Amino acid sequence: YKELWFDSSYITNVERFVLKTLSNSEGANFPLTEFYDSRSRKRDLNFSKNRYTFLYFYSPGCSVCKPFTEEIRRIHRLLKRRGVKVVSVYTGEDPDEFKNYEKQERFPWVNLYAGLGRQYELFDTYELDYVPQTYLIDREGRVVKKGINTIKLTEFLK
């Protein structure tokens, strides 16, 4: 009764989802893509210079992102003392919104975006089902924690 089972395209999609989830799980090498700063310069994520890199994916219109950003701002000095570099990544499509939000917020850390027309790739590669989403990456480029909040982050770094 073949017709009672899923077709091959469904199985292929499930396999793809599982492989992507595994590639973003703790212990996996963090998948790299291109990122740009507010001057449209390509920026590489160089993990080797810091003990950890805390990646924070956000959207200016996200109601949870604003207080989360303030929490990161509050603990930023502590993170720097513990060898953690903070990098925020804008998930929207509007470069003007990105630049204006950066000016408004005056982030004390690096703020990047994926570039025009690459938002689907960004959400797909990093499994951004929601924002804010976070990753803690070690100097080897491996995922240490995914979806970690500031409380768990400071506890982990003790």
C-alpha cells in the first residue's frame, strides 16, 4: 500500500531538515555565510580571536528584541572581561532600516546584516524560526549553545 506512505519529496524534506538541525546543534561547526556592516563592507566572523562569540539575531520591530538588546547592553562589559565578543545580526531586508537602527541604538558591539536579498538564506541557514535567536560559538567555530538567554549565558561563563 504505497499510497498510504509519504512520497519521496516529503522524505527528502525531512532529511534536509534533520541535517540542517544537526549542523546548528551544540558541538557542530557553525555554518558561515557572508555578513556586511553598515558601510556595506564584507565582515568575516573571526572566532579564533576570542574565547567565545555571542551571536544575536534580531529585528528592530521585534517586541522581545528591544528588552533583550538592553539585557545584552547591561552585561556587555562582563562578557568582554570573560572573553566574549558580541555580534548582532539584523534579520531584515531594508539596509536603511539597518543603518538607522544602528545609529539609534549605538551598539557597543559589532552589528551586521546578511545583505540584500539574502534573508531567506539567513533564516534557513541559522534556523531562525523566531527572533531573537542566539548562538554561542567557541574559538574553534563550534556551536557551544543555541538559544541561550543572558541569565544562562552569565551562569555558563562563571
